[in-house]
Amino acid sequence: MAEECIFCKIVRKEVPSQPIYEDHDLIAFPDLHPVAPVHILVVPKEHMQNLNDAGKNDVGILGKMLRLSAKIANEKGVAETGYRVVINNGEDGGQVVPHLHLHLIGGKSLAHQLG
């Protein structure tokens, strides 16, 4: 599965992206289909299909994803006005790419939108 995963291909630099952050564990880049002025994907480099695959050894990376979201929100100027952090989990949860990732969404009012 990881060989064909688009996010794994981005991590391996087989597919171009415009990373705004990258380290040993994570990569963050703009969503190709943004739903708001700020729509960034934060993706762990290690393939996990979704939250159900995350185990107790993955708590650190999950926390790092959330902390990075806050850092990017500050850098993008949406921390003060507010933003949303979303993890879609599984088909019914709206997950399109079967690789754990979170969406940082902001730059407009999301108060009356679900998900």
C-alpha cells in the first residue's frame, strides 16, 4: 500500500509538492483543493493508514502533528482569529487518501460549517 500511496510518494520526492515544513518525521504542504484561504496538510512520513493504525508508540508523532499545526497557524496569521484542525478517519469520515494526515484550515469563518 505504501508504495502506491500519494503521500508516501511525496515523502520520497517522487511526486512534487510545495513543502512549507519538513523534518525527519513530518512534512506539511498546501492542500491541492483548499476549502479556505489557509488549508495545509500535515503528514507523518511513516505510513499509517489512519488513526486506527496508530499505537502507543505513535503518541509522540500525533502530538508533534498538533504542535506543528499551531506553529503553522501562527506563521500563516490565523492563530488569533481561529482555525480548525481536522483528521478524517476512514471512508465514512471523509478520508480520501489512505495515509494519516491532518488538515489545518483557516482564514475565513468556519463557525457554521461541519468538518
